[in-house]
Amino acid sequence: MSNPLTAPFSRLALRLAFGLATAGAAWAQASLPVRWDELLATDFPAAIQKAQGTCLLPIGVIEKHGPHLPLGTDVINVRQAAIRGAELEYAIVFPEYYFGQIFEARHQPGTVAYSARLQLEVLQETADEMARNGCKKVILVNGHGGNSHLLPYFAQSQLDRQRDYVVYVCSGGVRSTAPERTRTPPAADGHAGVSETSRVMVSRPELVRMDRAESQSGADLKRQDLPQGVFTGIFWYSRFPEHYAGDASGAQRLIGELDLKASADNIASVIRSVKADRVSLRLQNEFQEKARRPLETKQ
């Protein structure tokens, strides 16, 4: 039989214990890292739940960025934007990924150019493994211009068979429209130009060598004479053989901060939209059902 004198204290102790446990669980979920590689295995299910199954795969490459920026510029910048975006709207950010398309820089030292077959295979296996771990909405965040055709093609190729997840593609780099951002002429703001250099000044300032920025030319050599709309694989080399397009001399840390904020805000907005998307997977399933019996599709 319980002691009537101690019963109120026991109930109070139970309430306190429950409150502490609830607060502890809430604090643990609130403090979950956004980076996949920083999560504990024991916290991963809670992170997936908090992210509503939404995960980011920021994609760059290893390539020359003029004479003044690191080879991993695209990886560095896109991850910085993705992490900031995920901190605004929670999502899990996959570790460093650099298996993109960069054949056009094979002549430059340090470039790592994987075969087209391997690019697609690694990306597919990575997306499959992310989904197997609960990422049913995989957002590919593009940080490299040379991936602009690869990633939409990969997303389209997901219709080749039934899948229980959806792949989305978005840009990892947005220029700020804030009035305080210095306007730069397009010719100065290409590959390793003002925007990219300014962002690395924020992400990894110790890696920027502005003293070397003018040691090579980023001018467009315009060595091909082809009509607009005609594409060749050698087009980039024909224009920018130094793998530098523009003039980084106008780079500023303020521009980098503003562009990173704009990029993070955009990614956070994409995450919110993807979390709210209840249509894409349903339509994928509907499509696959019809694709199995195309002669029954109503005409």
C-alpha cells in the first residue's frame, strides 16, 4: 500500500522525469546536424523523420578554376549553399560528391574526369542507397555548369523502372539581387570569375590566391565560327583553353555573402516545396502502371 505522505512526491518525480525526457528528446531532435556524415547512426532515423525523407545531394567536380581558386571550388561552394539552406529548412546533406561531368578540362592538371558510364552508375547507386536509408525525396543540387545536361537527363532516366522515391534537380548557385551587391558585367562573371571567387572568399578564404588572378587570361578566344544553336563538345576549349572565363579582379567578400544567402534561401524554398509535394511519386507510379501495358493506354 502506498504511503499517502510520499505519493504526491512520487507523482511529482514521475512528472519531472517525463518532462525531462520529453525535453531531452525535443532538444536532441532540434540539435540534429544537417550533414549526413556528422549524424550518429542512432540519430539517423530521427533525422530522416525531421527531414520528412528529404535529402540533398550537392554535386560538383574536381577541375581547374583559373589560376587562383582551388580545384574543388564547385564542391566547396555548392556544399556551403546546401548546408546553409538545410539549416534554414531541415534536410539531410549527403557528403562531398564530385563524380560529375568534366571532360572539357581533362587537359588541365588536377582534373578528375570519370567516364560517362561511371558518372551515371555512381549517381544511380548513390540515389538508390539514399532512398534505402529513408531519403524518398532526393534533391540533386547542381554546383557545376558542366552538369547542366547530365543531371536533368539522370532525373529523366528514373522513369526506366519503378522506384519508391523521386529525384529532383535544382541549382546550387543564385546571384543576389540585393541593391548593395555590386553589378558585374557578364564577361567578367564566368568560370572562376567574380561570383565564384567571391563565394570562395566566404567558404574557404584561405584558399583564394588573388595575387595570381591576373596571371592568366579569362578572355573568350572565339575560335569557332558556327551558327547559334550548333553544339560541339570542344566548344568550351575553343573559347576558354585556360579554363578561366572572366575577370575575378572585382571579387569581394560582400558579393560572396550576398550570393550565398540568396543561394541558401533558394535551396530552403526548394526543400519546402519538395516536402509539400504529394503528386510526383503518385504520378510516377501511375506512369509505370501504364508503361507496363501501353496498348491499354486510352487514346
